[in-house]
Amino acid sequence: MTSQLLPIIDQVSREKGIDPEIIISAVEEAVIAASKKVFKNDENFAVQLDRSTGELEVWAIKEVVSEVVNPRRQLPIEDAQLYYEGVSEGDMIQIKKETTELGRIAAHAAKQVILQKVRDAEKEKVFKEFSDRVGEVVTAVVRRFERGNVIVDLGNNVEGIMHKDEQSRNERYSQNDRTKVVIVGADRSTKEPQVKVSRSDARLLVKLFEMEVPEVYDQTVVIKNAARESGDRSKIAVYSTDGDVDPIGACVGMGGSRVRSIIRELKGERLDIIRYSDDISLFASNALSPAKINRVIIADPMDRRLEVIVDEDQLSLAIGKKGINVRLASKLVGWTIEVKTEEQKRAEASEAMEALAAGGSDELDETEALQEAAVDRPVDPDNEVVPADADDYDDEVVPDDEDGYVPGEDDDDEEDGDEDEDGEEGVSLVYLDGLTEERRKILEAYSIFYIEDLLYTDPGVLNKIPELSEDDVSEIIQLAKAYEQEFGEEDDSEEEE
């Protein structure tokens, strides 16, 4: 073991970027392993490298005893006194070994241990560096392909791996391509490259906006959440901390310059920019853009489930191709969203009311009863969205209806009038003087469309509508009876004539 060891350690340390003390520790452990092979015993060896000369010293450590049981690890006290003065029983002493006996075999064994230690140290270094950089976007160079995975060069002799499920489905990679990736994790135990990178993670989208939009970088515009199905479509929810800054306009940029550069980086992936709202109903309505939403019902606040009611012609647009629009909206909002038409909701409400009227309410689960009684919350139909290309939206056309369409206001009134003239159904609630618009909508939500429904339905059933108090129900019934007294008598007199 010569003084050439120190320059070699220094060179390896600089090339690998590893602390020299780690390499020195590896050398000492390697020499211990080699010593056990050369001396062919299980003595306790200790090794120390002189930091100034580079010389290695090897000792055998033995315990001083009065009676020797294991001569390889113990030494009689009378022999120990030949090496050290004043030793006593129980002391541990070091006996220097000759390193000249450590030849080529020992050097080879030491080399293997040192290489393994250096590899372990490299892995630990990479893990510590990149585990703190999770979520960071870096530019990587594609190097090779392994079983569908892409191996990229992250610089400084560090390789990353992009697994197949982390690749965007509409992208193809070639060797030496430069591409932006987001770091999603690091693993010290794997045999493949430790650093995991992705092109499909939603954090890539957020970081791209931070790089392209100064207002996002300085937190004037905040990206509340993002949802992606890479290669198809993405949605981000934004809001502004400055009332004078439009968050959507800032993300779009002049003439769409900012959002176009992001879409270009994502290889044409469609992108919706949604205005965030603390009102979960309004937020869910915005998230389902470009579909127009009639109303949102909080069906189950505990399980975070929403019901969204749309017109028949908006159903496919709200759901999206293969359900992508409603899936992304659910991820963005953080609630489960079920899209239903007005007809479907009315049928469910009618079934619920029939069950209540038949005395089956005791058999209903309390949670189901609460869900059936959920409050309808109207939302603004003018949702804001910035699509990558308006022609790409699932071949659907959004009706140009500036005033919005509210079920039951126009169409139902005309139908109710016809039915009343024919004498088949009854008189629409629209004609009940004194009934407010709000109460009428609540009643219609529970399939009560006619004045006759109020007259012939058990008041106990009406009292089960949670949005109406007993006083409300009593007042509504009185209005219906007043209508019957005023117009029912006229009908009777006409029949007598």
C-alpha cells in the first residue's frame, strides 16, 4: 500500500462528486475484508489510512484475559504486557499486522468492495439531490429506449427514466431529442436509473404556465388545480389575487400567444382554462365547459358527490368523448360528478315522491332521503373557457342562447296550458296567484306541476320536502284551496248549465 492511494482517492472523488471521506471509509472496509481472506481467520481487524502519507496500517484487536478460550480474539495477560505496559484483564489491545502479505488477491477483493461502496455513495448522492427537486421541470436529452421506457440524460452523468405510463400518448421520441420533463420521484434501491421523470403529470402543465405567464410566476394569478389526460385534453382552474387582473386573459396572452406556446410544447393537447370559484356549484359548472349547465345539486356533501342537470342536447357535450370532459371536471373540482338530463331527474324525483306517498319513507335510508331532498342551486350558464381549438370539441355545437334556458319556464308552461284545456292533467302552478317563483321551482323539482297535485296530495307528504317549512306548506295549500273556490265553482255552474 503506497502513497499513490491518496491521489487516486482525490481523483475518484472529483469525478464522481463524492466526499473523499466516504471513499477512505470504503478503502478501510475493503482492506479489512481482504485481511480476513489473507490471514484466513476471524480476528477483529482494524484499518486506518494515514491522511498525510497515504499509508495503510492494519491491526488485530484482542482482549486481554487470564485464561484464553479463543486465541484468535483473546491474548493472555502475560503476553499482552510484552506489547503494552500497565495492561489489565479486560483491556482491548491492538497488534500491528504486516501489510506486505496483502498481495494481488487482497487487492482484487478490496477493489470490488471499493467499487460497490462508490456505487452506493453515488446512488445516495443522486437520491438526496433529486428527492428535493420533485415537481421541478428540467430539459432532458433522449439517450436510449428499454422495453418501452425512455432513458434520458439529465446532465452531470445522471440518467432518468420515463416509464411507458408517464409518456404522452400522442408523442414519439427519437434519440438525442431535447424535451422538457417534470421530476416525479427518486429511488435509491432500483437497478435502473433512479430518477423518475414524466411528460404526462399535471405538474408539468402547472410549471409550463409558471414559465410562460409572469402573473403566475409572481402569484398574481394562482393555479388552484390542474387535471390532465395527456395527449387528449387538460383543464386548469385559475383565480386572481388582484381584482384588476383577469386570470384567464393573463394565461391566454395577447392574441393567445402564451397559451399557444404551451399547447405547442404539449404537442397539440387541448387545453381548457377555467375560472375558479369557492362556490362548489359554480366551480363545477365552469369545469364542465363548454357545456351549458342548468343547475348543480349537492347530492351528498359527506361523500362529495354532485349531480349536474343539463338539457338533452348538452348531455354528450358535458360528458365528452369517452367521458373525458366529466372525468377531468371531477378531478379538477375534487368531487364526483354525475351528469343527468332534466327528464332523468324528474323521473327520479317522481319515484321518490311516490315512495313517500305510499308510506315507504320509513324504509328509505336516511342518507338516500337527504340525497333526494338536495337543494337545487342555479348557476350562471355563461361559463368561461379557452379551448386550444374550438373545432376540436367532440364535434358538438354549443347552442347560442344568450338568455339561457331554464326548464319549466317556457316549454312546460305551454305544455301545461294544453293539458289543462284538454282536461287530462291539470292546471299549471304558473296560474296559482300568490305562489312565488322560488316555491314553484321547488315543487316542480319534486314532480308537483299542477294545482290539483296540491289539493289531492296528503299534506304530510308535502311536509317531507326539506326546502319547505310547515308554514310554507300550509300557505301553499291555502292558495290552492282559494283557487279551487274561485274557479271550481265557475266550472260547476258551467256543467249544470
